[in-house]
Amino acid sequence: MGVCGTGKSTVGGLLADELGVPYAEADAFHPPANIAKMTGGTPLDDTDREPWLDAIGAWARGRTGLGGVVSCSALKRSYRDRLRAAAPGLFFLHLTGDRALIAERMERRRDHFMPGALLDSQFAALEPLQVGEFGAAVSVDRGPGSITAEAVAVLRNHPVPAVPEGRPEPAAPGSRPESAIPGGQPAPAAHGGQSAPATTHR
């Protein structure tokens, strides 16, 4: 999770590779109307985001007991609560950074629909992780490899919540541990994003 330009997609993909789990890009879950709105420089409102969050939540729920990383801005507590309602085991990896640094990185991007003009609206909407939320913050003030290494260390130190009744159970012993964090602990679904996210989103 995090505002645009924090590297959710880059870190999310690297993290998924490191953990040996699938990665999903949150932008792929947006309906065309949302993409058109953002491309035109208009921020999405909560109503625009509801079907997008529900689609991401459904993907994350499908990875319960298996692991996965999905990028998502998940800026507000209410958005994260909606995602957790679909997939209670989500771990939110909040990629944080100074506004000037993120703005500079966004200016260098040439292949993304999100204009830099929307960065202020993202920071205005951002509600950092609160007490009781399952997640952690990681600074993006270094390279993607270092950020990913810290993210893996953070995940190793956060036990995965028990799977609630009615949720899919983890894979049977002896099956390929595609959701295992190196060291033997199962990987949660992370939210991260651009975009971390273990299941991560934009």
C-alpha cells in the first residue's frame, strides 16, 4: 500500500518473486471508467473505488492459505477494512516516502496513466496504518532490492493470523510450499503497492 510513485508495482513484483508466490497489479482490477478518470487528472471518489477494492479483495481471498502479493494504494482505513472483510489475513506493507522524493520519481515515469498532479490528492487522503491493523511501514528512500529485503524481514517477524472458519485451509504437508517465507513461516497475502500489499494493492 501507499501513494502513487512509491514503487508498489516494482517492490510488489520483487517481493512475490522472493516469496515464491503470485503477484497481482492493482491497476488491472480497475474498470475502464476509473482509468479514464485518472488519466484525465480527476481523482477517484469512494464510489469509484468500491468495485475495484471488491475485485482485489476477491483475489486476495482466493489466495488464503496459499500466499500472494497484490499492490493497492489502500490509502484509507475504510478501504483496508473493506479488503480485510474479504480476506481477513491480509498484511499491509505500507511503502512510505518524502513527498519531494516521490514527486521526483513520478516525473521520471513515462509509462503510467497516473499524472503527478494527483499526488497531492493521494497524500491528502492517506491514513497511515493505525493501532490494531495487521501491517508495517517500510521507507522507500533506497533501491528496490533493499526495500524488498526489509519487507521480507518484516514479514518473517509478523506471525500469520489463523485462518477463520470457512476459509480455505493451508496446503497439506508435503505439497510445494509456494507460500513459505524463507525460514519456514507461511507467507500472508500482502498489500503493497505500485501499487506493498503477503498480499499487496494500489
